[in-house]
Amino acid sequence: MRQTRTKFLSVLLTLALVLGLLPSLTTPASAYSGAGTKNDPYVVTDYDELRELMRSVSEDDPVCYIELGRDITESGNQNSYYLYVQNGGNVVLDLAGYRLTRSALTTDSRLIGVQGGNLTVNDSVGGGEIVCETRNGGYGYSGAGILVENWDGSKLTVNSGTIVGGEYGIYTQGGTTVINGGTFLVLNPETTLAMGSKPGYFVSGTVAVCGGTFGDSASNNTTIVIKNADVMFYNICTAYYGMYSRNNSWPSLKGATVTVDGTKFRPQGNYFMGNSVEGRIGAKIVISGPDMTIDTVEISGIDAPATGRPLDFTADCDTIGVKSVSVYWYNLSDNKSVSKGEVAQAGKTYRVDVDLLPQAGYQFVGDKSEAVTINGEEAYIFGGTTDDLSVSYIFSETAAVNPAISTVSITGLDALKHGQAADYTASTSTSGCTVKKIEYQMFRKTMTDYVPIDGDNVAVVVTVSAADGYEFASGSTATWNGLKSDDTVAGLNAKEKRYAFYIEVKADASQIVKSAAMTVTAPEIGKAPSTAVTGTGVEASSVKWSPADAMFQAGTAYTVSFTLKADAAHVLADDFKNAGTVTVNGQKAVLTSTVKGKFVTYTVSYTFPALKTGEISNVAVTDIDAPVFGKTPDKSAVVPADAQ
């Protein structure tokens, strides 16, 4: 196969494929960047990309970190096109000071749905917003900024940012919701036409309100409504105008102090409002609750000691309520502390010590009943109170270091050939890694059951996974069919790399048609015209005879014409329009072309000689003896009685 690659093609596909090697039905202004990790999140600037990223994360994938790179607005009226996390996927979305908006006429009842996945919303910069401006055809806006749906495993954590919906800022139908901060608002005015508008609407599920603000000083209706949800208030949160609870015993306020404009209040039946039941515009309700207890801590991301490598003094802890994590190392073999930058030694045993501090409004259990894991293994608690916690874990063996993988040799993957189905299986001869997936993409759209066509500009994307104990070197590349990868992209985790080869599909010499010999049944008096026109490497269509007689007539010259194109396994030569030749039944035909944009349509025509009246076109002569040595030649023959 000829594989021609130009600088233009490389630049074009680089813009289209840098990190965002994912399907999309449209072509956004730019592809996202980053690796999806905590320190290098995906930076997204397009709604379609964001939707595809969020919904593609499953329970088998690591936490996917996403950050907005600019204001994003989706105004299409497509139904069921909201954002969502599902299937146990864990997504951390950082608004980073930008505004995410859905503005459309649609039946969608939310901008973001939590459907059995885990979503965390942060705003690291400040001023970031999630705004649902959808309408479903009635008066005012509809839907929620975020809807926690009644699916197994649905979990939402809001740490910061402003969440705005037409009717509800946040709406829980089930699952678990933790609100540590943020502001929740509605767009609809609190009038008779929009009495259902509530910034915080907790219908079902478990909800822990540990901070945040519901409504603002202009609110003139209840800003927190509790139906059947199990809601508890911790730390400090603020609500305006009033709150409503279906259970007027208000168990959710156990241990909490409530003030309205600085004065302590008690609920009036189902309501808790600025002025008895009616409420008061601008009334500020502050709930000061107890600290929320952290009884389970998961620490991850600490690399096991490996010979010759510096010990890892970093750690991740996504446990809600944990503010900071400090890492220390101790060499048990030599009974001494380890300083930052020291490398692990072969045969030595190391212990990692981790100190944790809680966020404001949170506390640890304060004894050894705390459940703590480090890299998924049970850790030992050796000290701590409700305000701090110290744990440790012993790595019993120092792992050997395998050479970093700098070049991956891709084998067993067929080259792309015009008209033949692409190969989706491959392997590698490089130790320490395996080929996980093959993708073919054009303009960021992944092609399913791809069949290459001459002239296609395609990215062949090979995902490779490193085995345990191996890692990819910085700037690693791949080779395939004598080509070197044009781009290397991080996979969904640190153990994966995605290598892209940018290819222009070209037919080989055996597939290029320079001339076409066509065959068709010639006109015969009294016979019907045939529309079967055949040739090698080509196809004929739209076959017509002129004149369009039902039967061929004597004395008439008939012209056959048809559209010509290459069959699925061939292509017409680039210069076929000028240099191509076509014959019909061995006689040169007329070839014409019509150009429309980059497409060329070829038409072939040939005129047969006219059949003369009384012309004998076929005679079957019989009964002539074959020559025999020594015998007189046979000069008699039999002619059919109907011969003229």
C-alpha cells in the first residue's frame, strides 16, 4: 500500500486529534488537551467533547479529572442530550471560573444527570457556573442544574461553584449527595406561574448539607424544600426567605442552631421562614450544625518503592472532608528516616507514614475505629484525634525496576487498502506491554467497521497498555509497517498510551483502472435491448438506449450510453478524464465527464451501425462434409428455409 503523508495532513489531524481522539458528530473549534489526571486534567472547550468524556467513564476506569477551558454554551434543541455520569464512573469537574450553559427548547429536565456514577463539582478559580436555561414549551424555564437520579451508586459532591436551574438548582431523586459549598439558584421568578421553583429540592435519597448558599436576598419563596429525603445539616450553610420540611419534627436540624437575620428561631410547623409562615424577602437563615464525622479514608497514588527511584512523597485523597495529606518515609531495614529525593535501595524495607487534617466542619472518629486504606490496602492507625489522624503502611519488598518503554513495535496489523475492511487486531513484539485497542478516526469521529477509500485522511490510533512493573518513557513512540507514530497521547490512566499514525489512503497499482473494455449485447432486429453492461474493475449504471424502442428495428442506428465508475476494489486513474480509454464490444467509445466540486461523473456512449432492411445478419449453414484425403470436395450445403 502506498502511504503518502504531507505536512498539511499532519497539521490538520494534529489539530483534530490532540488528546481528543474520541467520536463526535460535529467538528468543534478545538480538541481538548490534558491526560485526565488530577495534576493534568482534560481541558475541554466544547459541549460535545465534555458530554462524550463524562459518559464514557465507567467503574473500571480511574477518576477522570475534567476542567473547563472557556465558557461553553449548547443551544441545540436535541432531546436527551444533557450531560451525565453513569455505570460507576467517577468524574471530577472543575468549572475553573467559566460558565457551562444549556440553552435550548427541549424536554430534558436537567443540564447534568447523575445516573449511577460519581460526580464532584469544583470551581478552583471562582465565578464558575452551571446554568440550565432550557424550556419545554411552557412559560418560563424548566429543569434542574444538576439532577441526582434514583440509580444505584448515584453520588454527587458539590464543593464550590454556582448551580442554576430553571426550576431547581439541585434536585435529588435518590442516591447520596454531599454539599460542602457552592451557591444554588433558580431562573424563574418566584411568582404564581413558577411556584415550583426551588434552589434546593430534596425529594429522596441521602443528603448531607455541610455548606453552601440557597437562593439570594431577592428570593421570595422557599429556597430549601425537603420531601422524603434523609437530610442532615452540618457545619454552616445559608438559605434565604424560608425552608420547608414535610416532616415538621425537623430531625435534619438535630444539634444545629438556626438564626434568621441573626436571631435564633425555631420552625413553625412544616416551615422555617423569616417571618412565621409567610417568610420575608431578604431574610437570611443561617444553619450552624455539628461537624460531620469522617469514618472512612482512602489514600491512593503512593508509588511503591522501586530500586534506584526516588521515594514518592505525594498522595491522593479524594475522601470528602479531608483537607491535607502529608507523606513521610522510614527505612525499617536501617532504622532511619528518609529525606525527600532519596532513592529506594534494593533489599530494603520501607514504611510510609501519612498525616491527615480535616476540612472545617469535619472531624475524624478520633480512635482506631477509623477505616483507612493506602493504595487499597488496610493501613495501621498509630495516632490521632478528631482534628488529626496518623497512619502507616509497610511495603515489604522493594520492587525491581524494569527498563522504561521508549518504542513500541506494532505487529500483526494489516496496512490500509482501498476497498478492503480495516484490520482491528494487532499485537506487539515489545516486552512489558500489550495492544489494547485499534481505532480508525477521521476528523475526531471514530469509524465503526471502517472500509478505507482512496484519498481518505485517517488516523490509525493504537492504544497500548503497560504491564505491572513497566512504564512508558517520556516521549515514547510506536512503529508500524515501517512508519513512526506522528502523535503520542495519554490514555485513560498512567499505564496507557495512544499512538496515532496519520495516513492518506492510496490504491496500489493493481487497483488503478486506466482503461475499460465494456461488453453489451449488440442490437439485433426484433430483439429487446439489454441493460447488462459489464467490464473488469468497473461498474456500469443508468444504461440507456437511444432511440428507446422496445424492440430493435431495421434501418435504425442505436446508441448505448451509461455511467461508469470503479467497483469497490478499484479506483479510476487520476488522469482518467483526459487519458482514459473505453471500448464497447472492442470498438472505441465516447467518454465524457462532468465535474461538480471534487466529484467527477463519467458517461460512456457508443453508436452501433444501423441494421439495414433485409440485411442477413446471421445464417446457419449445415451439411458440408469435412475434407478427406483422396475424396472429391463436398460442394453441396443446406441453407435454412427461412433464409432470405
